[in-house]
Amino acid sequence: MTATDTGSAGATDRGPGAVGAEELLALYEQMALIRRTEKAAHDLFLAGLVKGTTHLAAGHEAVAVGASAALRPGDYVFATYRGHHHAMARGASPEECLAELMSKGTGLCGAKGGSMHLTKASAGMLGSYAIVGAHLPLAAGAAWSAKLRDSGQVAVAFFGDGATNIGAFHEALNLAAVWSLPVLFICENNLYMEYTPIGDVTAVANPAADRAPAYGLPAEVLDGNDVVVVKEVVARAAERARAGDGPTVIEAKTYRHFGHSRTDPASYRPDEEVKQWLSRDPLDIARARLDDLGVPAERVAAADERVARGVEEAVAAAKAAPGPDPATALTDVWADGGSAWRT
């Protein structure tokens, strides 16, 4: 098997992932909400209100939003430390996320997770993981559970290109293939594993998709900046997984607008490369698609205005929120919710 390449031109209006004008406008608004929330996180960090580092996903929004739109509410999602977009795509609010980053009691994890561990189990968002590649076997385990229960659920592991050179990536793909698990492995290939170009240290051109044939798995390489393409490809793969046909490896080519983390100026990236990728902003691509579908510019502007108001209100609420109650410090540690009886 070889990886197939799906670009913007490959988008269609057929199949399980077809996107109409109204849905695309909703997806655009969700991407815009994520982008503006991350801008708020950036500003709050510079103001000293966010403790610890943050890894912004500006530029990656189409991967999270398009993939989530192709999933069911009960499906499982696992993400990396660059996971704000996945948490919000699965239903976390801007206020919950910003409060968590600001160590407030109203935060998504009650101030216990911070930027790198956003989790909303009630929405199937089973965590962001700071250890590179560690969550891929966890996604396989969740898929194994779904298969044993015959629940029809799909597990999705989002990961960066750097994780493809980690042993856990290969172990997870191998077991998922052997057991024909309903799991999707979605690589957000932004060309850099932290500060190193992935191509400098990897023997294949597509670090995720080109490894899939070794495990007998189908793979697709797609335009990760086009939310329509992402939804269509993920919907196809999810349908295949639910039918009992096993995993798919999806490699979404995208680009982060900022450095690896807030302490990284990203000066190692060539200016022309940055310029080229910024010209393919996921929001701009979605706007162009909306225009092609005849959606009036006024409706897009109204969506932008709703997003601006919503994030402004979220920032104010997060700033005003109380800190965490010290009495909750030892809760949520074990499956039964407590730890008092453990020594």
C-alpha cells in the first residue's frame, strides 16, 4: 500500500464528509474562535497572567475542527501538549481554557492541568499529553475497549511529526494493525520537530504516511489547512474504522504561526517559507470557500464579531474567577476521586 495525496482540489461534495455552506460557516466560526482564544492566551502570557509555558496551535485549526466535525460525540480524542484547538473543537469553552491557563478554579481541569494537559472527558477529549508519542498507545487502548464493547466508537490520536520517530508511534501502529482497532492516527506535520526540520532526521518524505505501509495500513497525505478536505478524509477513515476495517494513518500538512513555545522566536525558519505558509492561512482558505459558495461577506463578518465578543467576555470572566480551593488538591488523583486512604 502507498499513501494517497489529497489536496484542496480533491475536495468533493460527496461522501460522509460533504460540507455545505451553513456547516462551513459554523466550522469557520469555530476556527476563528480558537484563533482568537489563542491570541488572548498569548497576550495573557505576556502580561504575566499565564503561569508556565504555552504551545500555541495558531495555523493548525483546520485539523482539529475538520476532524472533530467528522466524529461522533462519543468518540475519543487524544492530543499533544499543543492541544488547545483539540479541546475547543471537542467542546471546551474559551473561558474554561483560559481559566485553566491562568490557574483558576473554574479552569477546565480545576487548575491542575494547565496549558499542556487540557482534558474534557465528558466530551471524549481524553487529554493532552506532554510526553511526545506517549498517548498513541493510549488511543489504541481506548479503541481496543470500544472494539471489545462493540460500541461503534472510534479513537483518534493527534500527534506532531516529531512523534513519528518515537518508538511508541511504531508500537501503537503495529498493535492497532494486528488487532484491527477502530483508531485513527492523525499527524499534524508542521515541518519541524521542535526546532529541527523533520526532513533532516527522517528517511522518508512523509514521516507518518510513508511508514504506514510497513504495518499494512492505508494512509493519506492531505492539506491540513483546508477544513473541508480534513473533514472529508477523516469522515471516510472513521466510517472505515466503524465498519471493522481497522486503522488509518492520516498526515495533515500544516504550519504553526508561532515558534514551538512562547519562549521560541522561531528564527530558524526561512523567511520565504514562513511567508508562503502564512499566505495559506486556514481561515483565509475557509473564507474563500465561503465566497465560492455564495455566503455573503456580511455573514462572515458577523461571525467574526460574535467571536470577538465571546472571547472578550471569556477573558474578563477568567480574570475575575477565583483560584482553586486547596481542599480539592488531592481529588481527581485516583479512579474513585480521592486519595485519603492511600499511603
